[in-house]
Amino acid sequence: PDPKKPAITGDFAVEAFFQGREADADPRWELEPVGMKPGTFLSFWAEATDNDGLAGAKSGRSQVMTIRVVSREELMNDMIRRQQELRRRFEELIRIETELRDELSAGIPIKKKAFSDARKQLRVARQCELIRRQLSLILEEMRNNRILKDKDLDRLRDRLIKPLGSLVDELLPTSRRSFEELGEAQDAETVR
């Protein structure tokens, strides 16, 4: 954060497993030994060079990404804030689903309403998928920052991420199809 201090530069090697034209790498850099304090900005990018012996080596470079080193307390507060926001969003989706259930319990909806409810189910499924992805990112941050042990992270994945995946991949699509089938059945009744 101090523009008068010179920037510290360094290279971190990343080994990658190449398969054809692509490589997968999972870089983890220990920044503690470098002595970065909270408030420090860290800019990084990736460069790759091939070993083309015929046409000559070619290089590529990613965009520069900048992050700010934060204290453990700042990180925890941010994660808690994000989790609470995701919970509020999920509670809103539960409210929508409860309304749909109550409407169905009250009687068979008209054709137009059935198709509208099917679209609602699709929107709910998309929102659940976004929540699942964001929770997965939070868990990954917890792993990267050693906030929780692997067994605790696995437990959270089993209790949060997997059920949300089941909801998104199985239950909500089935419900959406049921609404569509109800609308189609009512459409057939109207034709008679």
C-alpha cells in the first residue's frame, strides 16, 4: 500500500501435467515466508512457453490479477457476511417453493399458471445452482486459508453442496417437468 516502497517481485514455479494442448495445475503458494502483511497488494499472472523446435518457442501470458492480503479476522468477517447473504437468498427461494406447494394443495392450477410455475421452478433451480457454486468457493477459500481441516470441509460438502446439487440436478427439474405436464394435460382438456 505504500507507493514509496519498491515492489517486491519473485517467481513461483508451478508444475503442470500436460495432456495435448492443455495443462492442469493447482498452484498453492506459501505467502507467510515472504512476509506479506495485511493490506499488502499482490499482483500475479501466469506465463507459459512451449518448446516448439520447428517454428521456435512461443509464449503466452494471462491478465494480471491483483488481490489484497487480509487479516484472518477480515477474511472470517467477509466469509460470514457472504454466507449470511446466501442464506437470505436461499430462504427467499424456500418462500417461493412454499407458495407453489400451497397453491397446488389448494387445487389444480389453470394451464397458464402451470406453465408460469414451471418457469418459476427453472429460476429457482438457477438460483440454487449459483448459491451452490458460491458456497463451494467459500469452502475452497477455507481450505486454501487453512481455516478448517479437510474432514470438516468434507462434512460441509456432504451436508451443503451435495444436497444443493441434488436439488438442482434432480428434484427441481422433476418438479418443473410436472408443472409442464400439468399445463399440457390442461391444454388437452381445453381442446376436447
